[in-house]
Amino acid sequence: MRRGGFLNLILIFLAVTLLLDWYVFSGLKTLTTGWRSDRWRLLVRWGYLIVSLGLTVTFVAGLGSFRTAQGMTPFHEWVLSLFLALLITKIFFCLVLFLGDIGRFFYGLVHALTTRRPGTTSGEPFFPARRRFISEAAVLIAAIPFTGFLYAMLKGKYDYRLHKTTLFFDDLPPAFDGFTITQLSDIHSGSFDNVHAVQKGIDLARAQHSDLFVFTGDLVNNVAWEIEPYLDRFGAIKAPYGQFSILGNHDYGDYIQWDSEKEKADNLQRLKEHHKTLGYRLLLDEHVLLEKDGQQLALIGVQNWGRGFIQIGDLDKALKGLDPEIFKICLSHDPTHWEEKIRFHPATIHLTLSGHTHGAQLGVESDKFRWSPVQYRYLDWAGLANEKDRYLYVNRGFGFLAFSGRLGIWPEITVITLKKRV
């Protein structure tokens, strides 16, 4: 987007935000009218305005730093998250207030039309005063999303959930019947702000004692040093058949400014070295053979390939030299790779493990209903998909990005058990 267009967008956004603030302020005036304490009345009215305007200014002022050499820090993410929480809260408040104002407008209109007297131009007051209970209802309704956002930011983003799935295959080598895989994805270490909470998620992953551990990309937000405080912690995850990883779109450093292409390349190389330090075998468009009791399956890892994102993953290169009949598991960060390429490939890839979407970190999941705003961008955004026994599993992500919270779509540790269909 051109600079002029971006500035115009910011100005429109600020105008809408200020309009919402004015409307909320009018509702708070109605709410506090008649309070005995002048101090509390002024505190509620002007305290809200100062907090809201201050947060808006801080958010807008920080927009320019998102693409610096550091990118979004936890501070930036907290400012963004609080701004979003307050914005959604204001919208709910204003909707209730608006419905009340529409109601009193029509009430006043009908009252004026039905109470006219001969020789007069109007009846009783055309626009009755706003009743306090409308403002009270607006506060109560708006408190629901605000409380949800606070929970998402304070607790939800570290509320790790274990998702266990058993998959059956006709052509799984018998030796791998019951073979277990623990998957993590989208760690986004640059967003963490609570080391002890992160450790609980790591401990839960370790406690699964799976045969194989895989990580499906986005170790960092932008720069290699973000994972360094956590190398020992995530490096403690071990599995008898090894630990394997791939790169995600954020690992390439494409979303911040670098002083030179060499600096960017050095950062990527440093990140690859960190995978070694973690004990992860980084698969870059290649495969490895896992052997058990004289039988084998192939684990394939490709670089990032995603619709609308970087597309450098080379599946054909990763498959080169493989027996077409061997059982194959593919690690590919973005599920659109499976949607557009992998499931149609002539070499049958039995299972693909992905991440990337985070499930938008916000949504609803139950046995009968699932919704997330990310579903309007991704066909397969969380959990299992299957087409003619070619499976895709999309991990909801271990970490978080931009919005420093999770609500309804909780951070995930996946355990998949492979079974041979009898």
C-alpha cells in the first residue's frame, strides 16, 4: 500500500475511533448523572476518555515500529491486544446505546404525531431523554467481550490443550502399528512473556513419551535470537525415533526491515543452527527413512509453501529417490500446500502435518459447532481433514502472534497414533 493511502486509512480509522469514544462518553454521562459523588462521576467519565485516547495514541504511534529490525515485541502485542479489547467493548456498548436511541427516536416521533393539538406545530418533546437503564444495559453487555479478552490475554494464551487423534491405514507397515507422534507448531517464541507458563506446555509435550517428535514451523516471529532464551527448554523434548522440524513463513525474516540481504541471510542461517542446538533435524525439501523392526516409513519435510505467502517448498525434490509404495508422512507448515498440491500428488502422501493458521486464536469449538474468523481464509484451519485416505492435520499452534491472547482456540499439543486397519 502506498504511503498516502496508508495515512488516509489511519485518519479514517482514527475518526471512527474518536466517534465511538464520543458516543461512549455520552452514554457514561447518562449513566453517572445523579451520582452523589462528583469525584466518582468525573473519574468514570474522564478516566475512560483518558485511557481510551491514550491507548489509541500509543497504538498508532507504534505502528511504524512493527517492521523495524526487531518487529513486534511483547509490549507492542500487549498494546495491540488492549486496543482491540477496548475497541470491541466500545462497539458492543455503542450498539446497545444505539438501539436504545433508535427506540426513543421512534417513540418521540410517534408521541409527537399523536399528541398534536389544533393550532400547534408539535406535541410533547420530540426526542425524550435517554434513560439510565439503557446505559446500564450497555455496560453489562459490553463487559462480556471485555472480560473474555482479559481472560484470553492473562490465561488463555497459555491454557495448553492436548489433542489426541488415532488414524487407521491399510498400508501402514505392521511394525509401526501403534506408533505415536507428538506435534508442536507455531511456537512464536518472540511473543512469550511468561517463561513458567511456557514450561508447563513443554512439560505436557514431554509427558506424552511419543515415538517421534515433529515441529512444523514458525519457531520465531522474525529474528533468530527470539528462541535463544528457550533453547534448553524446548531442547528437552526428546523421542526415541528423533526430533524433526521444518521452517514456517515467519522463520525467513520477511516481515521486518534488514540493513542488507546478507544480514537477513545470516539471520536465517543462525536460526538453522538453533534447530541443531534444539536437537531438531531440520528438513529442507528432503526426506528421512525411519526404521522399526526391519520396516520403514518416510518422513518428508518441505520449506514453506502457502497460498498468499512465500512459496519455495519443493515437494518433488523432497520425494526424489523414494520408493513410490513406501508409507509417507509430510511436514508442511501451511495447510494450503495440502489443499492445492499434496493431496493431488501422484505419489500418495498418507499424512500431512501442518500449522500456520493458529485457528485465528479466537473462536468457538464444540462437538456440534465450530467457528473462527480464519475459516473465511482457510478451508482447513484446525484439526483433521481427509480426502480418500490422504489425511491432513492442522495444529492450532503452541504460541501466539500479534494478539497476545487466545479465546476458544487454545494452544495445542497434538498426539497422533498410527494404526493399521485390520
